[in-house]
Amino acid sequence: MRARVGLIALCCTIMLCFLAGCNYNSGTVEDERKDPYYLKGKDQLSRKDYSGAEDSFLKALERNPRNGSAHLELGIIYEEGRQDFVGAIYYYQKYLRLMGPKGDDPVIRGRITSCKRSFVLQSGITPDSASLERQLEQVVANNQNLQISLKNLNASHEALKVENAELRSRLVQQDAELARAQSLLAGSATLQRVPTQVGTQNFLQANQTQPFNTRETAPQRVGVYTIQAGDNFERVARKMNTKTKVISDLNPGVDPRKLQIGQEIKVPVQ
């Protein structure tokens, strides 16, 4: 019997230790107020920097969502700094729930009552309305849902930012691969280019394998000529020692009246 009682006591002790270890808010109020973001928020609040203090206390809640002290300070900010009485009621109620029976602070209860009255005056609701209390509780609940939705939206936004950065990195990599492929294609081009300046005649002489007036029916060789200032089909034909009609036949899709400097056309190579 004693062995069974001892075993039960041991199990209860282990269970209590386990529950204490799993309690996220196992620290004391003093521990909560040692949080660096909480301390920063208190300093900002003392300087009436309500916006900065709000950000700091919210960061403290991100580290510990059950930090009752941060909820209390946010309630004060919403009540005194932002005149957002619904938000103030939400944070005050969170503080009271987190503190439990020992945190049933009459001062905070009074603040909640004061916020309710201020909200009534602010929204124009008649104080004698029978459904006033239910309406206010509904507004507080809606505000809580909005807070949760905002947190989810922020998380989704951060995830999209990461995904967008990954997509940009992939696009940059694909652009680099495309540029390398284009460079390889340009290097392996077999189309012969004809010099367009002083070396034209030397090029023709170097590539001439037989007299131009030969009677053999060898296939005509074609090169590329780059249009220069003052060029037209007739002038190019003279440079290439050929006829204007030959140039026209080789370039059926080119309008000789709209030649542009740098434009490439086909020419016969002797």
C-alpha cells in the first residue's frame, strides 16, 4: 500500500514538473519586465513616443505572447495615446486573464469601465441602450479577430518577399545562361562578312579563285556588307564590282530608298 502511494506521489510530482516546464508564462512579472523590448518600450513611453513604445511592446509579445506586463502597457497606450478604447479594452482584458485570480486588479477593471464609457461617447451610442454591453463585447471580439488576421497577413507578406527574392535570383541566372548561349551562337556563325572600308578590294582579291568572267557555272558565293554613309545599291554594286540588279536580287526584302547606316545586306563575293 505504501509502495502504491509513493508511486502515485512520484507520478504527480513528475506531472507537475512537466506542466511547469511546458508553461510558456512560467516566469514571474519581474522576469517579464526584464525583457529588452519591454524596457525599451517603457523608456519610449516615458518620452511620450507612443508609436515607438507600441512597436517595442508588440515585439515583446512576439517573444512571449503571455507577457501580461506588455499587454497592460499596450492597453495604456491605446487608451491614453491613441484614444482607441476598443483596443485598450482588448489588451486590459488579456492582462487580467493572464494574471488569473491574483491579477483581478480593481484599477484595471476601472480603466475598462472608463474605456467603455468613452467608447459610448465617441461612437454616439445612447447609454440607455439595452444591447450596449453586447455590442461593445462584439466590437472587442472583432478587434481581436482583426489583430489575428493582421498577424497572419504579415506572415504571408514575409513569405511572399522570400519567394520573390528567390524568383529574382532564378531570373538573373537564366539571363546569364541565355547570354552565354547567344555568345556561343555568335561565335559559331558561318556567314562570311565582307570588309566595308579600305580593305574591300584586298578581300575580293584574296578570295578570288578564278576570273569573274568565267564560263563555268560555279554556285555564287554570298557575303555580307554593312551600309555606310552615302551608300545606295548602285554605289555598293560598284564597290563589289557587280551590277545593281544583282544586289537587288540578293536583297528582295530591302527597300533601297530606306537604307540605314550599319544595316547589313547581302552581296556577291567573287
